[in-house]
Amino acid sequence: MPKLTKHLIDAAAVAPEGGEFFLWDSEVKGFGLRVKPSGAKSFVLKYRVGPQTKRYTISKVGNPYTVDEARKVAADLLYDVRKGADPATDKRERLKAETVADLAELYLGAEGKAAKPTKKQSSWDRDGIAIRRHVLPLLGRKIARNLVPADIERFQADVAAGKTAMDEKVGFRRRVIVTGGKGTAARATSALKAMLEFAVSRKLIADNPARGVDLFKPETKERTLTQTEVGALARGITILEDLAMLSGSMAAAIKLLLLTGARKNEIATLRWDYVDLERGLLLLPDSKTGAKVIPLPAVAARIIADLPRRSEWVLPSTRSDGPIIGLQKAWEMVRMWCGVEDARIHDLRHSFATYAVSDGASLYLVGKALGHKQSRTTERYAHVADDPVKAVADRTAGRLAALMEGSGGAKVVPMPKRKA
């Protein structure tokens, strides 16, 4: 049994298929090299605790220890064993005592993603932002297994109160702005809950302390654009285009969001390959809810058909080879000019759904058009159609009112098209 050296380790053959073999050191009893069938090599220590023989992995060869460094570690561990310690059990305890920051690194890394292979990358990105910007500043140093429900409740309340809020310049013309509020707090707590559930599955903690914590219900900010506002928006977009204050791509994007009920990213990153004008469909291979088909109304199809094909993107950027960027900023300028300052860009999608339901469409069909995966997501629009008798009365009264005003019928304000 020779002394383990770098030359001997480098020359060690690959273990026979289906097994592994060991080379033991002549200087430190129990210190050795393990070679796996894959060729992976690691330093180990074999020792006894009472009648039981145990094996402890010190490190991979060269990461971080050389053979001489690993031999010294083995000698120190044997000294601890003689004093009653058990390195293997201590290692398991250290794993259980990981901090929340350590757990976050594990969860957001390859191991976490392997545990949830169907989770979309966009969802991982949102979890990563919530964990890094909210969880780590407040809980990062705490031991994960020591967390209790009160810690999670306090965390949610602190995020809502703005304790993790920040406004920091991170580069040329770029800032990171983190806000508080109940919605932000609920999303951050949901990400924390998922991470702790992963820790339970890996037996790093016994129970998930967030499991019984009620998430805050964010204040509902959604609103529907009125018919007058829709008309004002359409006219304002045309004027801003004519004044060269709004690009054709940005104008088309805003119109398409209102006329299709699609999500912002679904329109902003639309490729020509996804557009089927003949059948009136947008065929998205991927979206927030997976592959999705969006019905393309005739008026929306005409907007797309009139766009020039300058790249693979339906709405290309003027600054790069990618899709448009800065749609949110463009919307903020448009809404100010059109007098709908309190409307968010997501309210265009909300307005599409509300108008569809109030016009008699079933919640099921509206959910299909919006791409909702679960019916309960669409059920928030149920109040719009909960009284069909009132709807009849409203339509009849509206027609009579129009006749009384001498218009002969309700006036429809179309989305104007920019003149060439």
C-alpha cells in the first residue's frame, strides 16, 4: 500500500464498469482515493464509529484540495473521530443548517431546475428577481430550517411596507427600481414558498413554514377603457404618428394589444412565422401558458398586413436586429396625450375581455381567446354578464336614446389607420 501521490493519482485507471475501486494511503490510515466508473476521482476517509464503518468524502481531486492538503484534512478528521465526532453525521447537519442564501443558490441553480423540468424560464426569471431583491436582503442570513410561519408573515409585511424598495443606477441610462406594496409582497412570498417547498423535497428542512401563510391580495388596479377613451386613444395615436412622436411599430403594437387582447410580450416579440393572415390566427409556439393560438380579428389582420417586412420580427426595433423595445415608455407617453393617464398597458387586454363579455360572449370563449389556462382566471369578468335581463334593457334604452337624439343608431368609433 503506497503513499498517495499526484503521479499515482493521475495514473489511476478508470474503474471497471459497474463498480468503483479505492487506493489507500500508507501514511494516514483510512485516507484514500476513490475512482468511479465514470473516471471521477475524489479523496475519502474511512473510519469507525463504534462497530460501524463509515466513509466520508473530503473533496474531488484538485477541487479544492491537492493530495497533500487532503491528507492533512483526513488527519484532522481522524483526530476529531478519536474525540467522539462523526464527520458524516456532522456534514448532514451542516446541510440541514444552510442559510436561506445558500438555499436560494441551490434552488435557482441546476438542481432546482432539474426538480421542476416543466417550469418555464420566464417563471424562473421572475422567481430569481423576487428572491434576490426581496428574500435575500431580509432573510438571506437566517438558517432555513429555523424559519417559522411568523418569519414568513413578517417578511411579507416588510416587503409590502417597502423595506426592500430601492432606486439604484446600475449603468449608463439604466436604473433598477424596486417597489413595495401588497402585490409585490405576495409575489415575493410565493417565490419564497416555492423555494422552501423545494428544500422540503430535498430533506434540507422538515416542513415548509410558508405553507399556511395567507398571501396578501393585491389591490385591483385593472380598469376598462370607456368607449370615449377608446376613440380618444385611436385619434391620439394617429396624431402622434403624424407628428413623428410615435413610430409606426409602436402605434401598431398598441392597437394590436387592444384589438386582440394579447399580452404585451406576445405582440412585442411577434415573428412573421407566427402570423397566418389567411386563417386570421397568431400561432405562438410559446407564451406564458405554453403554445397558444390567438384569433386575429379582420381589423387587426389589416394592421399587420400593412406593416413592411423588414426582418423576421413583425415589429422590429430601429436600434437593433431584435424586436421593438421601450413599448411601456411609448405607452406612458400615449396615455398622457390621450387623457387616460391612469390606464396601464395591461388594461388594453382587460378592456378587450370586458367588452367581449358585455357583448354576450361566454366566459369559456373569452378565456380561450385570452389564452387563460384556468377558468377561474376568466371568472373575474363574470360580473359583467351576470344579469342578461339588465343587458337587454341597457341595449334597448341605448337604442331609444340614440333615436331620441336623432342619430338613428349608436355611433361606432373605428380605429383610424394612418394615411400613407
